Amino acid sequence: MKSIIYKGACLLFTAATLTSCDVLDLDPLDSYTEPLIFSDPTLTEAYVTKFYTYPENGFSGESLACFTDEAMYNFNNNWTIQRDGYTPDNLGYFNNWKSTYTNIKNINIFFNNMENVEKIPEPTKSTLIGEATFFRAFFYMDLISRYGGVPLITRTFELDDPDMMVARNTYDECAKFVVDEFTKAANLLPLSQKGKNLGRLTKGAALAYKARMLLYMASPLNNPNNDRAKWQAVSDACDEFFALNQYSLDPSYKNVFWDRTSPEIIFQRIYDTEHGHWFNWYNTPNGFPGWSATCVTQEMVDSYEMEDGSMFDVTPYTDENNPCAVNPWENRDPRFYVTVACDGQKYRDRNLEYWINEDGKTGGKDSEYSSSEAWNYSKSHYSLRKFADESITQSYGQRASNSWIYCRLAEVYLTYAEAKYMLGDETTARLYVNKIRERARGGKAGILPDVTESGDALLKKIQHERKIELAFEDQRWFDMRRWKIAKDVMTNQFHGIVIIRKADGSKVYHLKDLFKATYNDKLYLVPIPQTEINKNNLLEQNPGY
């Protein structure tokens, strides 16, 4: 029998931290046995709690945003391959097949011990089953959103099991399994989690993820015939979620990312200062010092509307020989200043200095001519601010403890708006988009006018609002692909900005080429790693690879 190792420091691992200590290992060494673990409520809860540390997030280093039009990663010499043509032999960041199936295997071990789990008293038993059910669905949703249909494995195998080699299920088979599992989890999980259990899963989380899975199923990539019934299922799932009446938009857009008790948060990864994350170190501008890891593109910057609802006119900034003297960041959508760090903006205890002097040999504290780690300057001269803890003054060696938010109410509102639009109910679609814009105004009257468009223009507004509201939350990569707009969006020359400071202290601005990307249709699905194809001859590779 295989056994489970629990390292003593993590045995009493609680939901209050949900941090990343190594609770288990699956080696046949001296350890607790599976029957013992799954008959003891404390050990079983510790085993399931470990599942909370499995999902990746944007605090892990290089995020999915760096493979979209949002940003580029500052230090990945291989980013062009990953953007423009990952292959079965070179998936880089996207090679999560093995790790995700390992997570699923560990969850299946839990279900393999249901006879023992059944002996655990209620309500603990139902909650643990609900959590395990949710996470298995979560990981299958991630797999099929990348690869399409995958082998649907719901049990563990012995090494000599003749059924170990498994062919791929269809996308629809896998997606139906995921929806059913989220439904099952919702019926088992509590309505809310508070106190030391804050951060553990709830009924609302399961229903919100059910709506997300249904949204992916209904979108053009997976619903080429635009089956109306699939969009109705999305709408119905959102209605089921809203009926819980457990969530509300936080009055402050910024507060959502800093207050783990925000009424908007549906599912989050909670950190503490001991087991925190290194987002600040990775993304603080080099002058503090930091790594400037996520270089926001000019194209993303110019996606933020002007206060009056118009789009920024980039034309004056395209002439390198005659730079524009007008500050390009004034009077933007207030969410811009929460999300992006740009030159002249107050950051920690000073204004950011991405500028270079007219001599082209010296520059500001956050530029390529900085006296502090000049090699770590942002290639676009923008940094990501949205999740930065500016109370941390030491970038190196000091962890941040703000949560990563996997799902929040604003996403469900935008999902509902999209579904209602596709069902022909444009009035409701506009209503829910405008709820988001009302909060974005931050109480400032006369800015970001309500969306009034209809038809194709309304769909573009919904897609645009989703891009801005959920910026850098690892949603854009999936959205571009499910809408099948990635080929148009990513086949492009992307830019940063150059800020030149004159002798009198005034500044002029012009764009600079950052990277050029291409995209073709095969990239809508990630290839299965060739190593997995080699191990299992029943696996069929995705088209075009």
C-alpha cells in the first residue's frame, strides 16, 4: 500500500494561512498510512487543506498576462517562442500537464479512501468531500481550457494496471464532468467561511466556477455553431449564484486586492507574512530596488479610456524624431492608476523616474541608467502596480501577504452581461456592465459614462470592460482564446514608451518598439508535451503540431 508522509511542522496546518509548506509526499517510506489519515478528521483535513496550495497564480513569478497583449516578462529569453509558437518539445511556462495530473492523482487518493472518510462526522465530512470535488473540477477545467479534451481519470492506478494508458476524452465530455462536479461541490460546501476558516471554499465559489466553465463552453472556440442553449446555461448559472445573495461589489476597486474580507471576493489564496509571496520583489521598479518583471505594454496602457469615455489618441507619440510634449497619462479611467505604475506617479515615498536625459547617457532612478540595478529596468518603462504592497520598503527578503484573488463578483457580473447579450437581452447586459463602471468612477461624477451601445458595438464594450476590470488577473489569456480574437490581437508590433527629460525639466514622449508577435490558429490549443505522447501511445496530439 502506498503511504503518505506528513511533515510535523504542517500537521496542524490551518485554513487561516493556506500557505505552501510540504504537507505530503507520495513515497513508500515510514509514514502514516492512508487508512489512518482518512479515518482521522484532523489528518484528513490537513490532507485536503494541502489542495489549496496546488493552484498556480500570478504571484508565482511569470504570469499568464505576460503571454497576452497586457505585458511581456522582463527576463525570459525564450518568451518569443512561448508567445509565437510553443511546440510539443518546448512548452516552457505552459507545460503543466504532469504537475496538474499529479494534483488530480492526489485528489483521487482522497476519493479512493471514501470508505474511511465516510466515518468522519458531519459537517466536516461533507465539507471535505466538497472541497476535494471542487479542486478536481478546478484542475480539469484548467487542463481542458489549455489542451482541449484530456484523459478523464477519476481513480488511482497500480503500477501494473493494464488500464493505465488512457485515451483523451472529448472536450464536451470533460466539460460536462467539470460542470457536474462543481454542482456537486456546491451542494456540499457551506454558504460562508469566516474567522480561521476564511479562504476555504464556499457554495458561492463552486457556483461561480460552474458559471465560468459554462461560459468557456458557450464561447466561439468551443461553440462554433453558437448554440443558444449553452448561453442560456451560463445565464441560469449566474442567476443561481446571485440567488445566494452573499456578495456585493466593494465600493473601492483598490480595496478588493488588499482586504481579504472584501464582500466582493469569492475565492482567494490567503498568504501571511511568514509564508508570503515575492510579488513585490519581482515587480517593484528597479530603483527601489526590484526586478520590474512584468513590463506593461503601451497597447495595454492605451486600452484605458479617457475620463470622458473616449479612447486615447496615440498618433502624436509615434514620431520618434518629433516627440509629443503632452503627458499621456492624465485624465484616464481611475482603474489605470491602481493597475499601472508610470513615470511621475507617486510610488512608496517618491515619484517614479523612468525618464532619460537628453544626452541619452543618464537617466532617472527607475530607468536603464539608474544607479540601482540598471539591468532590471522595465523594458516598456511601465510596471505593474495592481498587487504591489507599497508599505513594504525592502523589496528583497520581505514577503507580502495580500491575497491572490482567483474569482470575484465583478467577473460574474461580466459573465452575466456577456450571456445576456448573446441571448438578445441587451438591456440587462448594459445594466451589469454599468454596475462595474459605476464602481470604477470611485465616486467621481461626470466620468466614464454609461455604456449605451447596442449590437456588435455592445459586445466589444463588454469584452473591453472585461479586459480593463480583470487586468492582470490571469483572465485575458483565456478570454482572447475563447473569443477567438487572439490571432488578431497578438499578430502585432507591441510598444513601450520613451520619456526624455529636457534641461529645463520638461518632458517629451515617444513610442518604442518592444516586441513583435505572431499567432496562428493552432495556438488556440496548447500541444500535449511530447514526453507524455511518448509514454502513452493512446494520446492523440492537437492539430497542427
